[in-house]
Amino acid sequence: MRRRVGVIGLGMAATPHAQSLLDLAERVEVAGCFSPSADRRAAFAARFGLPVVDRMETLLDDPTLSAILLLTPPDSHADLVARCAAAGKHVLLEKPLDATPEGSRAVVETMEQAGLTLGVVLQHRFRAAAERLTDLLRDGVLGDPLTTSVIIRWWRDGDYYAQPGRGMKARDGGGVLLTQAIHTLDLFVSLFGLPSHVAAFAATSGLRPIDTEDMVTASLRFETGMLATVDATTVAFPGFPERIEIAGTKGSAILTGDNLEVQLHSGETIRAGETAGTLGGGADPMAFANTHHRAVLSDFLDALDKGGSPRVTGREALKVHRLIETILAASDAFAVTSVATH
């Protein structure tokens, strides 16, 4: 069956979603797309040929429409999800859950209490190389993980931060962790779970007029004994592919973008994936194909059709939110000890 859906929010993040809706036209019918900006609606309709509406209520009040793709700024999520839930609509939500921890929990609880499906757009789990790495870890091919590193060294230029509110706590809720690194951190959490202890530093470089962090380093310890580091920034010109590096008792793995290389003690080499490109890590944050967004949408439609859960539910997304909140809290609480020169 073709499901009728609506789209709320036609900003930069809407591009891969619109392309995915067109790709999956045999499964989904777009009832309408809304932005409060008439110019934005006109530009979106001209580019993608999808119908637009000038009132959000047109979508929420449509009884034939079963789901909303919600692609608005983070500070609007809790309120808009509540409105979607009140209208009986399932929601596929662009990350993050909300701009605040309280709002994030409210988003999840609202949809659960309404008995509606919430999917979250954290698409890195759907990359071919990431799925292969998940299988290798599950099957013990790398042995017991000993040390890991998560490296997100991206670049965002002045034009990116020119949009009002971008990079500000009031609108976005956070900087490099919640806005950019959340995808790679979510994949990391899906592989290893949450750490038992965290130490961290977070800072704002001053390169841009923002009040959120754009430089973070953290050290993590897990109950298994595994140690990990997180290095996340948007000040690394011109932007580099994000990486997850793993050293295990049977071998090592490096996941670079959507390219995986594994070297085992046995001498075997395993490779998987498609590209080592930046995938949006440079000045153009949309410099990537919509392949993985399409996979997220398809998975969401599968959940609705079969009565199951999407791969990234609200509860799943709360895990990476918890890690980000813990890293920032650890930075705030860290007792700095100076290193004397002898």
C-alpha cells in the first residue's frame, strides 16, 4: 500500500528526504509539504515537484495522512511532536530529538503514550560498511575490543553559521556533538553501548559567533575494560572523513566514512563499503547522496506496514543523547590540574 505522508520543515535538511520520497514513490504519496516561509515553499516545489501547503493544519487535520516527516530546527521538536501525536500521526524525526534533555525525553514519552511510531533520522547505522562492522563485532571476528577512537574532524564555514540561530544553544541545543557528531556517536553507541565513566573537555573556538561547543575531546571507560577517545570538531579545514578505529584481541578495524578495512592477526584482510569521501564533513554539509536517508525512510515505512519498530526508535536515540549530555557535563565538572614544567 502507498502511505500518504506530509513534510513539515523545508530547510537545508529537507533535500535528501525529498529525494528519498521521490525514489520511493511506489510506496509513499506526499500529501503536502509545509514551511512558514512562502519563498521556501515555492523554491522547494520548483526543485522537487512535490505539493506544498501554506498551513501546517492542512496536514495535521488530514485523516488520510498517517505520518509526518518532521525536519524543523531542534528547539521546535517537542512542541511539534506533541501536535503530531494529538493528531494521531506517526513521526519520522530529523535528529536530534530536541534541543534540551527534557524536551528529548518528552518527545519519546509523548509518542509512546499515544501508541504511535517514532523513527529518528540517524542514518549512519544504515551505511554498508557500518552494517558489516556490526556483524564482525557481533560474531567476534575482532575478538574483544580493547581500545577505540571516534574522530570527527569537520569544517563549517561562516556561511553555514550565517543562518539566524545556527550554532546557538537556544535553537540547536548544542554544537558539534548534538548537531554534527551525533551521527557517528550514535553508530558508536550502537556498537559498544554506553561507557561507565567519562572525562572530557569542550570549548568554543571563537572562530564563529556561536555559543555552543565546536571543539571536544573525551576519554571513555567501559565496564568491559575497553577504553575509548572522542575527538570532535568543526574547525578542521577543509573537513575530513569521520572515523571509528577499533583495536581488538584478534585484529583491528578502521571505519572511514563508508569504507571499512579490517586487519586480522591471522593475516586476513576484510574490506567493505563504498567511499572514503567526507560525506558532508566539509563546507557543504549536504555533499552526500541520499542513499542512507532513503534506507531510513524505507525502514520507517516497513515498521508502519508490519506493525514493528524502526531500527532507530526514540528510545534508541536517547542513548546517544545521554552520551552527549554526559560528555558536556563531564567537561563542566572537570577539575583542571596544571602540568608544571620541571
